[in-house]
Amino acid sequence: MKACKTSLISDDCVIMSGTVIHHFCNIYNETHIGHDCNIGSYVEISGASIGHQVSIGAYSFIPQGVTIDHRARIGPNVHFTHEFPPRERGDWAPIYVGKDAMIGTGAIIMPGVTIGNKAIIGAGAVVTKSVPENEIWAGVPARRIKPGNPA
């Protein structure tokens, strides 16, 4: 792991080899980050699970209860939220991002959402429903703009 001295990483986190953490990141609350990830500047990750070879753009927020699977791409300024409306910690709904999924700049992912493998979320989308694999969703609220490939 290579982390800038300006980043705060708590001792209870696991960060695997090959991962690069850029300036002014806060990573805490037992976060687990796989190998060969790239974490952009000003990212906050609290208690999330990040797979291998994941890229997270600058200014993103990833709270407890979020799982991002291998090779996903999270654009800059993407925000995951676990409490809307505000809830007690035990009521937070988990969020899952599948393998090879891509989330565009400025998207907001609401609680309880699953984003399927290889799904694409457009920039600025507000995702309030789960997205099946291979589909492209965009808009506010996000809706399907291209169906997935048939199995």
C-alpha cells in the first residue's frame, strides 16, 4: 500500500498491497480495501468493503454498509448514503456494487440499492432502485435507458 502522509488511515483498517491512496483521504471504522486499488484525493471511506482493482474518484463518500466488488469504477464526487430518511445505525440498509460496474461522476446511490455486475450509472444520476446487471441507468431519479444483454 502507498498512502500520502496527508491521509488519515485508522489502525483497524485492512489495505492490501498495490493500493494507492492519494492526498487528504479519511479511511476508518474497519474498512477493508483489496489489492491494486486507486483511491483519489479527498475520499472518505468508513467501514466499507472494497474489492480488488477498484478505482474511486476524488471527493467520493463511501459509508459503512457499502460493498464494492472487484474492478468497479466509481467516478469523482460519488456519494453513497445509508440513512435516508435518517435512521438508527442498526436500520441502515446495505448497498452493493457488482463486479466491473461503473458509476459516473456526481451520482448519488441511495440505501438498499444493488448495482449489478457490469451495470453503468450515468453522471449525476440519483439511484433509488436496484439496477440489474449489464443495464445502463441515468437521470433523476435514475431509470433504465438501455436494457441488459439477454442471458
